[in-house]
Amino acid sequence: MTIIVRLVAPEDAPALAELLNAIIARGGTTALEDAFSSEQLAETYLNGPNVLVCLVAVETDSARIEGFQTLGRYPNLPDNIGDIGTFARVDGTQRGVGSALFAEMAAQARALGLSAINATIRSDNIGGLTFYGKQGFVDFGVTHGVPLKDGKLVDRVHKRFALSIEGNQNDKTQVEVFA
């Protein structure tokens, strides 16, 4: 399988909504619990006012979108820190889609002048925690007991990836606890 990474296009919205809604329907890996229409997804993650960059990973032989990664502004973060979300097909784990996306996203974030990238992952999403750790993200904090729609409380782990011209400086772990 050969993957290319490119900027999202408006016509990608239906396929990306289908991809994300399959992840949401499966449950257990994303904090998102409600399905998205193509229009809602575009506004929130693809090209809305808080979106800095959105990339898609496309399998070259089939032209099927295998995943996407979005970087945006988040209200509780400083302007020089972007917030990332990574979504890959439920049937396509461990195929390098996320790593291919992140290699380009880190370059895009540096070009935007960001100092760091934040990722917030459910504490029960072992795959997500492992993925971001392998990319060089380090634990930065925890928000305890965030309720899901069914009332279940799940912690959110905040991880950071420091961006610098000299290279990644993520060897200094800082852990904070958020109420």
C-alpha cells in the first residue's frame, strides 16, 4: 500500500464524515459521540474558522481516503499551540497512515510558527496514547473524570509535541492535573 498525504479538499467532506462516523459508531477510541454531517465536519475539522491545517492520507491504487489529521485552535490553549486530532479507518490500523500524516503535519505546524502541538486522548484509548507517544508527544497533564453521554467517567490525557527549528525537545516531561 502506498499512501500520499495532501491538503484536504472541499469534496473530501462526505468521505471523511463517513470515515469519522464509523469510528464514532464503533466507540471506545474517540471523545466524539455524535455523528457528523458533511457540513458539520467541514466546519469543525476541515476548513472552518478554527482550523489551521487539515491533511488527508490517500491510498494511491484505490484513491480511497484512509485517514485524516486536523490541526486547529482550541479555546483553552495559547495561540502558539495547535490542537491535533487524528482519525484513521477502523479497518486500517497499523498501516502507517497516522505516521505519514503527522510527518507532514509537524512541518505544516512549524511553517505556521507554532511552538507546540497538543493532543488530548481518552485514557482508555490505548492505541491513541501509543500512537502519539511514538510520534514524540509527552504527557503534559490529565483532566480527570470527563463524563461520556452514558455517564461513564473517562480521564483525558493531554500530550504535547514541542516544535523547534533545532529539533524536537520533548525529553522534558511536565505533568499537570486539570480539574
